[in-house]
Amino acid sequence: MARVKLQGIEKAFGATPVLRGIDLVVEDGEFTVLVGASGCGKSTLLRVVAGLEDVDSGDVYIGDVRANDLPPAKRRIAMVFQSYALYPHMTVGENMGFGLRLAGRSRAEIEERVRAAASLLEIEPLLDRRPRMLSGGQRQRVAIGRAIVREPSVFLFDEPLSNLDAELRVRMRYEFARLHQRLKTTTLYVTHDQVEAMTLADRIAILDQGEVVQFGPPDELYDRPATVFVAGFIGSPRMNFLHGRIGAASPGRARIVLNEGIELDAAVEIGNTPLGDEVTLGIRPEHLRPGGEGVPATVDLIESLGNVRFAYLSRDGGGDPLVVQLLAGVVLREGERVALSADASCCHLFDARGNAFARARLSDGAHSAAVM
């Protein structure tokens, strides 16, 4: 196993910057997930660690070794691709042992390692089959097995579940988690699926336009997002956002006036933020409730997922629909007019640049609690 340390990683393709000063440390034995929208640079960063892309500046350390000039074969990493990349003319066993054969390992050692990995992944009956005879999930296990037999210091996974159907992805998430519990190998995993990230990761790095905008445990990112981007990216359905401005301020306090006419007191140091500057209030669907004196809205759609129901509502002033997770026993009908309210303790406050106010405390006259 090994610690992966990235310092000041810069990478551009032509005139287009892709990675902008990435600093990231994946601790020994940690499962770290890179997430972000398409084109944010997460797969490029993984390829930089693997040695498949050179950096324009910065350093890559694997363990205590600076790996910038090391070829992929010398980095003690194993990478699993989205496409599985299995050789169709080889059996499962031959695919799994191919890298060891190229490395000059003895037949006995190859067979021993392949059998051990196949047993761990429960694919021993498949060793004599060829890839065309396997399901998508079985092919993925073979690709993982090929990585395991190399006994790497670091596993790299590039969206390994994106080709699988929904039910199989759930099953494979469980398999990945169980595998990491057994092997404890340092893992860097790329996905665009936040559910994968939240369920698998020890820590998540969220990338936006080539920069790490927040890095921490899943619960921390969900409960204390540092930016509007993180708040909107983590969570499904996404966080609701209401917009307003700073209406008045005194030392340590500010008056927040939302566009919907609602006013809130905030115990917050606004620093250089001027009066009248825009702010954003974020509320997750599970914290928004119909009833009370709040934001007026009309129910457009009720979505039932079996164990949970969501209501999508349009605001009088337009903008993105608001999403409410309905509690058991709450009945709303499409076309119904309601007012939406929230406990201030569950709200998040962001400035005009999209950054969270540090330790903001909101009060709507009845509630007051720490947001950050």
C-alpha cells in the first residue's frame, strides 16, 4: 500500500487548461472518490497518477517516490477502465494472468495468484471461459481480478460501473466496498455518479473546472458544503436555492431579504460584503415543509419512488422548481397552492461568489441554529 500525494498539478491540452493547481493527498489504505461534471478533469487527473498523461507542472508522489518520470509499469499501480479492456481471444484466467506473464512470473505463481483473486471475486467457475460468454458484471469482476493479481500499491478505477444497468451497479457498489474492506489497498476512484461516491468513499474530492473545490468525508460535504456548486452537486434531488440580498447589517449580524419577500436575521460576519449584495439560501428537499407562512408555490408533480415521495413545485416569481421530500401522511395534489417553510437550523447561506458564510446562524423569529 502507499500514500498518493499530488502537489500543484497543472495540465493543459493545447490552449485549454484542464487541471489547475491540484493539491490532494490520498492516505495509505484510503478509498478516495473523484467526482464532478463531465469535463471537470477527474479522468485526466487519474491518468496523471497512472502515468498515462504527463503534467505541465507539479509533482506526483506514490509512497515516498516522486513518480513524474516513472513509466506506468514502474508505479506499482493497477488501473481498471470503463471498457474492461479484456482480450477476446484469451480465457478469463489468461486475461487475469497476462500482466504477470509479461513480467516474467513463473507459471506456478501466476496460477496461484489468479486462483486466489478468482476465489476472492467468486469467479472461479469462469476461468476457462472467454469474455464474450460473460455478462457485464462478470467482465467487470475479471477486469478487477486482473488488477488484484498484480498486488499493486494503488488501485485506480475510471468509472468502472457506468456500462452496467441500475440493478447491477447497486450490486457492484457492494462488491467494491466489500473488496476494499478485505484488501485495504489505497484506491482512487473516478465517477460522475454521486450515489457511488457517497456510498463508497472514505473521502470525496469534488472537482469543478479543473480545481478541487472541496475535499472531505461524504457527510461533511452533504451537511457543510463550502460552495453553491458543492451544495447543488451533492444530493439527489439537488438542494433548493432561494435568492436575496443583504438588507441591513450591524457588527456580527445581517438582515437577509429574500426575493420572495421573506426576511431572516443572520448572526454572521459579512466581512467586506456590501449592503445590497446578493446572497443565496440553500435548503435540502428533506428540510422543506408545506405549511406555515413561507414561500408560495404551486404543486406541479408528485413523484413516488416507493419508499419516498417528492413534490415539485413552481414559484410565483419563476425560477427553478422547488423540491420537497414529503413525510408519511402528508398529502398534496397537483395544482394545489401551498406555502413552503423550513427550520432555519437546516438552511445554508452563500455569498455572491457562491462561497458559504463561515458559521452563519439564521433566525426566522422562531428558530436559530448553526448552519456552517
